[in-house]
Amino acid sequence: MIDDRIEEDSLGQVKINKKILWGIHTQRALENFTISSGKASPGFIKALALVKKACCLANLDKGYFSKDKAPAVLAACDEIIEGKHVDQFPLDALQGGAGTSTNMNMNEVIANRALEILGHAPGCYSVVHPLKDVNMHQSTNDVYPTAVKVAILQSLKALSPQIESLQGVFQGKEKEFAHIVKAGRTEMQEAVPMTLGAEFSAFAEAIARDRWRVFKCEERIRTVNLGGTAIGTGLAAPQSYIFLVIEKLRELTGLHLTRGENGVDQTANSDSFVEVVGILRAHIANLIKICNDLRLLNMLKEIRLESLQTGSSLMPGKVNPVILESAIQACLKANVDCDLVFETASRSSFQINEFMPLLAASILEALEILINVNRMLAEHIKTLNANEDVCLTYVENNPLIITAFVPHIGYKECEQLLKEFHMHAGDQPSIKRFLIEKLGKEMVEKTLSPENLMALGYRDHGKST
């Protein structure tokens, strides 16, 4: 008992260690929700503290908040924003109540830390109260979704430069490999020739589209329902506060936040989150496809990935494409998170999304994964090299290079040459050498040059357009 304080609510009394900053609501939630080891992300905790600070500033400016208490409450918010007191937010992310427990956790930590700053012991709520003061004119239903959107916007801003960096790496490889002729492939079979640079240009273009999509993502998530209180009508909050609190949050975050004109809509519906993950899934699809292509190119020895660790406990010298494998697995996990955002958004009812905690945890985890995957891939791909000789060998032994000669000698002649080559394949070192013997070195080298292969078709001098 000497190390505990007693807090009381409508359900009764609870013992809490005197050194702990959370209060009775958090303690009850900690005992109720023992499901996983996952907690609210640091980014979300920071965002929620920013929302609380904005609410305090708005209430202070409008004369609703005591000038004696405000500095301590604001200082407590700042400490949490700076990353302090992380251990005071212990709750499982999988909680009931639409996030009420995490909101109360924040209210209690801010209140008790403010009490310490003012020289009082935690639990002296007659001086600073978690609900009457820290949660003034708020509901979980407006502060929690607003904090989720703030955290998403900040994550998107962190993701964008990582995608830009990955795009830049691919563009660099596009230029570096522009002169290397290789076999194109369709349906896991060799096709007509192209350049390795062109193959990497396709990677760069896909990532460039993702970069634009992520930028546009921000527009879909800037509208918040802060000030709407329980169901978006603003009940129990003064109008002057409602209009000011968004401005305060905009100033604190530097984000272009707007207040939803229809607060009931913004509180009840979560489709904007689904729209965001739809955009993220396009990026996930591109990353998985690119990583798998790079694995195959490495297997074919056309490119050479940096060796980062031994690959087998049994086979000496084996090296695996571990970064690409890791990235694919991470993207699959992010895609499942996106599925959960859809599921939680669609299962909300009437005027609230009661599954907002899982939605928040899922979308923020997906964003964290994508930030790290893009960074990891950019660093890895920067170090890969081309095996030009291997690329050339595939081309020289690929009968389908005959397609490049169709505009010059005609389809039938190419077909006849190919038939002749197959009849005497055992006597020929390669299809390219065979074509040189039949058509001459100058014509073959020119036709199979990078410039001709990537010229976007051939010029028909005999017809006008």
C-alpha cells in the first residue's frame, strides 16, 4: 500500500503505483485487453499529444482553460511530443471502445505529468483533472480519428522522399545499363531483345507513379472532425472553440488540415482511409513485382546483387537474395494491413467507427513498413551490377532475335532463315553468328544495336503518313 495510490471511478476503486503517470481508466484497460504485444505506434502517440496541445491552446485562447494550469499541461504535451514517457502508454492496440482507453491514457498521463510540474503528486485531480481539464470540449470520437489522420500525414511525408530515392536509384541504373542488350521475356520465356536499361526504366516509371500517388494521398486525408465531439455535431463544445481548434492544430503540425463541413459524415465514415490504402496497395504491388523480377534476373546471372550474408547452414558458399526476400515478405504484411483497414472501415456502425484502434494500427504499420522497405531497397539496388557478358550470351543464343530483322528482309525470309538455323543448329555456335554469315556483320550489328532496338519502331521511308 505504501507504494500505491487509490483512484476511484463509478465502478469502484483501483490501486495504482505512485510512480506511474497513468490513472484508473488506463489501469482497467491494461487488465481488460491482454491480447497481443502490439501497442499504439510512437507516431500515433505523438500525434495524439499534438491534438491535445491544440485543444488546450484553443480553450486557453477562448478563456475556458485556467492560465495557471495551462503552462504545465502544455509542457506535459511537449514532453510526449518529444518522445518522452513512452513507457506510460502500455495499452494493447487491440482494444474495445473506439480508442477511448488510449484517449484516456493520454489524458491521465498529461494530467499527472502536469501535476508533477506544478509540484503535486499524481492523482491530485482537484488541481488538474484528466477529463475536466485535459479532455475539455473533446470526445474520443473526434480526437482519436484526428490524431490518426495527423499520424498518417506525417508518415506519408516520410514515405515520399524514400520513394523518390528509390526512383532515383532505378533511373541511375537505367542510364548505367542503357548500352547493354539483353533478352526480353514474356510468360517466363525468352522474347525479343531489349536493353537492360529499358528494363530498369520500367521499374523507375512504376515507382514514379507511386510517388505521385502518395503525394495525392495527402489530399484525401486532410479533412478532420476535431471539434465534432461525440457524433460530429459539436454537442457540448463552444462554437468559438470548434472553429479555432483546427487552426491551432494546423499551426502545430504544419499540415494543411481542414475541418469537415459535415462533421457527422467525418465521424461516421472511414472511406478516406480505405482510399489511402488503395493507393498504397498500388505501390505494394509494384514493389513485389519489381523485387521478384530482380530475384529472377539475379538467378539468370544477368545482374549481380551484393552478397550480404552466407545463405545456408549446409551448403558452403551459397548466397541468397535476402533483401529482396525480406522486402517481398514485408510488402505482403503491409498488404494484409491494408485489408484490415477495409474490413474495419466497412464494419463501423451508425455514427462511429468502433474499430478505429485496429484501423489505426494497421494503416500506420503499413506505412512504417513501406518507409523502411523503400529505404532498404534503394540502398541495396544502388550496389547491384550487370553481367554484360551473360546478357549478351542470352541474346546471341535466342532465336527470337530474328524478329528484329523482319522490317529489313521480310517475315517469310526470316522464317526460312530460322528454319535453316534449326536444321543445322548443331553446327552453329549461335543464332547471331549464323545471321552474320547470312546477312553480314554490319547489318546484324546495326539491327541488334541498343539504338535500333529501343527506337520505338522503324522508319518506313516508302510510305507517307
